[in-house]
Amino acid sequence: LLASDEIDARHVDAGVAALAIRARSGDRHAQRAIYDRNAPRIHRFVVDLLRDRDSARDAVQDTFIRVFQGLHALEDPARLVGWIFGIARRVCLEHKRALIRRRQDAAPPEHAELLAHNGPSPEKALADAESAAILERALDKLSVDRRTLLLLRCDHMLSYEEIATAMGFSLAKVKVEIHRARGLLRAALEAEVR
Amino acid sequence: MMMTCDDFALEELVFGELAPEAALELRAHLGKCERCRVEHARLISEQALFAARRRDSATHGAMGPLPDIDQILARAEARNTFTKKSEDGGVPSARGLFGALATARARVPRVERFAIAAALAVIAVGVALRYRSGPTDSAPAPSATAAIAHTSESRAARAGIAPGARRSDFVFAAAPPTRSTQSALSLEATDPLPVSVMVVDTHIGDACEQSLNPGTLDRIVSSSSAMCVPDPI
């Protein structure tokens, strides 16, 4: 079910605490490693929350400026990933408010041309696009918090503990809310495919 | 031992988070429990949708390029240097002050935060009512708007700001204070009105508008690296 590289990535995170400790002592290699490992998924996360590619790029930049500025304040280095997602979430809320102030439409991300090489087959790409569109519409019917919880769990595959750190919720609340969100998503998906 | 149905364990199985022994036990349970088999299948099909969504994003190149890491590290370093300089001088910078307030907020339990917010709201209503009801003697009562205008104008006059300037026409920049600016912004202790200020970090070029109570504003001005200048806008 899960791609082997995704499972590997989760196991690699076990060494993330050591990386965080090195990074906060000023080790540039460790700082770059944190960025390289996390920036792509944080980018995807903020695109999902903001639906605006330009704002998303700014949000990623703001997120990592705050990450490297505040690393010394991270009490538990093992929680680095959840902490970064939490910062990204707060940055997105700020950017969203700014977007609303500027009265910009929260348009869905524009899709560039299909990559002609190194991608899946056209049939597979089409199936993925259809599945993605159905899921997207179902996710849109959830509240922002529940949508965020499901994305953190099912898309970014964070553990419950990491999600609790990112959202500032208790572990029990995260479990209950994800369970509820999943139920709502199922109902929305059923409505979509009917 | 008879295993009971556990949706969270099923999810952990699908996510590959379950320990090998527990996974083995749960798989054995799946062979006997129709309900858990159905739930397991639903979780798998939902994860397949999310996987398709991830592939779709990657295929369509919807993400675009990432920001430059060198620029990010340089900006983070500049901010840390600015904060450290402020702290070394024993002076809270405006940014440091907001950070301290944010930290304090995080440490106060949510229930107590509500209680504090409610108390502040009651005080604000009381102040507003005081201005609305006015004194009991024969002199005409100043309206809240007039009171604001009066306070704003006296502050502006003392700060050397032209009459008619907006209440947000105060800019704090990271620069040495002068005696005149300190005294110019020494506010009345009884003034309950929040003051809108533009806080500028000249080292980074970032600016944000903040609403401060006069006590906080006074502390920043009298103690720090802050300077008051009229907002050119």
C-alpha cells in the first residue's frame, strides 16, 4: 500500500532529533538536510492550505526562516517534524488572512502541462487525476481544521504525536477529531461517486 | 486471548506503524472478523486515493520551485542577530516583546486565557461607558471620538507630528532613542486607549501593525532602541 520510500522516510525520521540538535548549534549541513528533507512536503502542505502557488512559496520561505530562527526554542528535538508543520500551519493562517485582505480569489492551484517523460503512463495519470479531483472535492466539504488533520495524517503520514504537536491539540483530541474527519470524508466521498 | 476490534490499530496497520507481533495478531483477527475486514479495506482504498493525489501533484508539477535555502538561512541569521543585540543591551525589542507575550500566552492555560479576555472585555466596556455617560456636572460630555481625537492630537503634538495625522502614524524603528522622542511619547498613565503602531525592523525590513496599550508602548519607548518618527504614508 505505502511506497517503500515513504516507509523508509518515516524510519529515517527516527534520527531527526540528532539532526535538530546539530542544526541548532549552527551546523549548516544539518540545517540544509532539514530543509531538503522537509521543504518539499511542507510546500505541498501549504499549497493544499493556501491554494495559491505564489503565496505558498512565500509561506514556505517564512516557515523555514521561523524554523531556523526558533530552533533553539524547540524543547523536544524529536518533535521537529510536527513542530515544522505547526509553524507552516500558523504561517498559512497568516497568509490566508493577508490573501483575504487583498481580496484575492483562493483559486485552486494551476496545473502545468503534463510532464512528457519520467512520469506514469497516460492512463495511470488520468486515473490519478480523476481520483485526486474526487478526493479534493470531498476534502473541500470539511472544515479547515479537519481537512488539515486528514492531510497531515493521510497525505503527509505524520504520527498522531506529530500531529498533536503541529495542531497544538492533545493526543486524545487528535485521535477523536481524525476519526470524525474520516467519517465525514467517507460520507462526502460517497456523495461524490453517487 | 480474544482480540477486540480496534479501528486505531487497523489504521496503524495500514500506515505500517504497528509492531510486527501486533501486526501479526491483527492480521489473524482480520481473518475472523468481517467488520474489521471491511474497515481495513476501506482504509486501504482511502489511502490509495491520497496516494493518487500525491502522484497527481508530482506529475502535474503543481508545486513549482522551492525557495532558496541560502536566502532563508541568511534571513534567519539576521533576525537572530537582531534579537540577540536587543537582548544583550538588556532592552526588549518590539519583536522580542511580542515574542515574550506570545510565549506567556502559550503558557497560560486556555481556560485562564478566556477568563483574562473576559476581564479585559469588561474593563473595555466600562471605559467605553464612562466616556459615553460623561460627567454629571453641567459641562458638555466629550464623546468617545472626541476623547480619542484629543488624546491622539496631544500625543501627535508632543511627538512633533502634524495635526490630523492618523492614529497609526507612529513608527518604531530599531535606532537609538533621543531624549526628545522619549519625552514626546511619554503617555498619560490613565489613558486607556490602545495605540496603533507600526513596528519596523530595519535590519530585515519587515513591518507590521500592532495595537498596544499605552503602558506597553511607554515601556518600549522609554527603555529601548526604539525611535518615534512620523509615518511618511
